[in-house]
Amino acid sequence: MDSRTFKVAGISTSPSGLTKVRFANDYVGRIKTLNMRRHTEVKLVELEKPMSKADICSFLMKHSDFQSEISQTAITQYVKRNVGKVKLEVDIEPATVSASAPIPSEVKAD
């Protein structure tokens, strides 16, 4: 998944009957595009701040406008297909080790 952020998100159903999660940065432009393509059941919300797709999905799962079975299924399917594929990159610094206690005589090498 990419690191882009979006200010508008929601769901819509395509003419073929497929309901999907939608992401955009322009509310009016996205509505026009979905209407032009004859989508139905368009539900979009403007977010308070730009969010990643993973954060948006988490937000939509809890939002009162997206509690229907169709909405929850669309969001869950998106998460299963896309969010689970995130590669985790971790920067690991080697730990510094220092011995401040004296080593017992029975452990010392001869």
C-alpha cells in the first residue's frame, strides 16, 4: 500500500453491483465522477485531516454512516486485499553492551 493521504472517503456501488471503498482529495470532483459513471449508494465523508488508507478504513468501520452490512463488507474486503500487504520496515540499531560487574573467578578463562 502507498503512503498517500486523502481528505475524502466512503463507499459506492458500481453499475455492475460491486460496492467498494473510495478515496479522494476533492469531495465535489469525486461525487461528479461517481455520478457520471452511474454509481449508486454513494456515501462520502470529508475527513478532519488527511489520512492514510489504513487509517481511513479504521475510521469508516466505526463511523455511524457505514454500519450497514454492505458498507462493513466492502471495508473489510478492502482491508483484507490491501492493508494486509503492507511491508514493515524497521531500522534496528545494534545495542551497546557494557559489563560493569566483576566477572567471578570460576568463570574466568585460564
